[in-house]
Amino acid sequence: MRMHTLAWLALALHGVAQAGEVLLDIPTRPGATVRVLEMTGEHTAGHVVLYLAGGSGQRGLQGVWPGSLPTDPDTLFGAQRQMAEQIGAMVALDTASDHEVLDIDSRQGAAHRQDVAAVLDFMRKRHPQARIVLMGSSDGAFSAAYVANRLPSVDAVVLVNGSGDAWAEVPHLKRPVLGVHHRRDACLPFRESYRKARFFPLIAVDSLAFPQVYAGTLRDCSRESAHGLHGQRSQVYRAIGNWLVTGEAPPELR
């Protein structure tokens, strides 16, 4: 496994990218690596989207191999593979080898920032012609906004179902930002982010499959919830890809 990883790294450092999927262990800090899954389309990448997960920050990339992940475009990996075909490359980041769980405090720490910066620099060398985009969902949206504010080499930011705290970082970014938020999100409610997100391009997602959210609604942050864009991931990711390519985004998705 180690020899295969080193081979992937040697290939990547020479800027050679093949269409499909590849797992890479990228050195980020002394004694630390970040495993990423890079999905690429058949054409030269115009954009490379680095995706930061919410919750613990983990993507479950240990013990998987290229081609083993779901292909259904309504699964998270399937939707991201769809985006790779659309814009060039999608990179899912796992947590660092020495810091496996991220909370809000560690998402603001120097180690997390260094990890993302190292992956960004690696992908910049691998795809020198591409625009680099930071994209995050839920607490990953906070990571994306916070880190992008401190990394001038980020070209655009996409925040999916982010908190008001994530959007508080956005006015300082001075680069293209797209928001996506489900109106029936019972984890990080739409009404809390909308006050700040409405000043930027924002796709409001809605679906009658989920109940309206009120003050007493039980919190639901699962992948099968509105917060997880269940049933609409393919549609949402397609719209995000279109925005990256054309600069246009629909105000509503149903």
C-alpha cells in the first residue's frame, strides 16, 4: 500500500492527471499527512474543488480504493464524481493523520489551515491551469470560509448549508462566493444564515419531502435530512458546477 501511495505521489508531482479516481496521501506538516480522493473528468480541469466535510470532518477514505465508492449521483461521492466530470476535478479531503476529529475550535487552528494549504498547493502544482475552489458543507462551510480568508491563493468559495458564523467570514473574502442552503434545514436553519447569505449569490433549496422548520423542530443533521440535501444532491451539485463554469446560479431549486 505504501509503495502504491508513493507511486501516486510521484505521478501527481509531475502534474500528470488521469481521468478517474486516485487516492493520495499528501504530507502537510511534520509527521502529518492528509488522505484525499481526487476525482477527475476526461478533459483538462478548469476548476479543482477541494471539499471539506462537516461534523467530524472525516470522509472515511481509510480502507477504500478507487472505484469502490458509490456511483449513484444522489450519494455524496456520486454527486461529487458528477461535478468532476462537469468542471474538471473534485478533491474530497479526509482529516489529518494526527488529528482525526475536527471541532469548531480545531477548524480555526493553525494545523487545519496548514493541512488545507498543503493540499491546495499540491493541487495547484498538479493542475496549474485550474482555478482552486474551497467548498464545505455544514461545519465544513465554516472551515472553507475561515481558511479561505487566510489563504490568498483560493479563487472561489462555495458554502453549503453553512452557519451564520460561516457567513460572518464572507464579507472579507473579496472573491466569488456561492451559497446553497435548504429552506427546511433542521440542523443549521436557513433563517439564521439568510440574514447574511442573501447579499451574495444564493441557491435556496426546497423539498416537500421534509417538514417546515420552526423554533421547536427537532435538530436533524443526518445525511438523510434536508441538511444533507437528501434526494437533491445531484441537482444541487449540477447547479454548483454550472455556477463555476458560467457564473450563473438559480435562486431556487425544488
